[in-house]
Amino acid sequence: MESRIKVLGHPVHPMLVMFPIALFVAATIFDIIDVAGGPAFLGELAYWNILVGLIGGVLAVLAGAVDLLAVPSGTRAKRVGVAHGATNIAVLLLFAAVWAVRLAADTRAAGGALVAIEVVAVAGASLGAWLGGEMVDRLGVGVDPEADLNAPSSLRPRTTAAASADRPDEQ
């Protein structure tokens, strides 16, 4: 099953997910260092990382939802996809709650309880990433049906004649 939203022949959803994951992990690390007595600016930086991660996460969820809608019902891929999406939406909601608490506070720094929520959310993101990998690597969701070790560049459209020439064993 091929991805529905592509740029230059590549699925958009996997391109988008790396940003919120990296920003959330970095924010959690910055907050841990800040709470442990590190420089105060790290709490502020973590706050902004969370905000940008939330924006990127919403975009990733939207692209992923379009792909998930194309997965046939009653398949293992659909069940794993729903679990993947639900897990990552829960991660977004946890980070949104942390961000909202910090927005309403006098300072953008996180305390120990918020850092604990962030650590749980990052663990959830790890589970969600594993489920996404299961969908692509094990179930082939989002993979071009013409994919093989000698597939032509995604920047060049494949013609029927070229497809036959590339696969002499299928003639």
C-alpha cells in the first residue's frame, strides 16, 4: 500500500514525524538538566521546543491520518495503525498539557512533576515510533509497490516499458 501524500515521490508522514520526536526529546533533556540545577535558559528553550513540536506533531498526525484512512479495515495493519496513531495523539496531549501549565505559570521552567510527565510522553513516543516502524518495515504500509533494490529514482516516473525492462525475469 502506497502512501497517499508524497513530495518528490517520498511519503510526507515519515518526513514530518522526526521533528516533533526530536524536539520533545530535546525538551525533556533540557528540562531534566534545568531541574538538576543547570542553566535557567534551558527551561525556556524546552518550553519553545515543546510548542514547535506540538505544531509539527499536529501536521504529522494529519498526514498520517490520510494514510491510515487508506489502510483496509480488518487487517493487522489497520489495528497497528490505529494503535500507532492513538499512542502518538496521547503523546501530543501530554506535551500539550505540559505546555499549557507552563504557559499559565509565572515562569516557563518545568518542575519535577512536569518533567515526569515529559519522560512518560517520550516513552510513549518511543512505543509509537516502534509501531510506525512495524507498519512500514513489517507490514509494508506506505511502501511504493514498485520498490526493489534496483528501482529507478523516485524523481523519474516509471513507464510500463521501463518496468518490464527492469524486471527481465517477469517477461
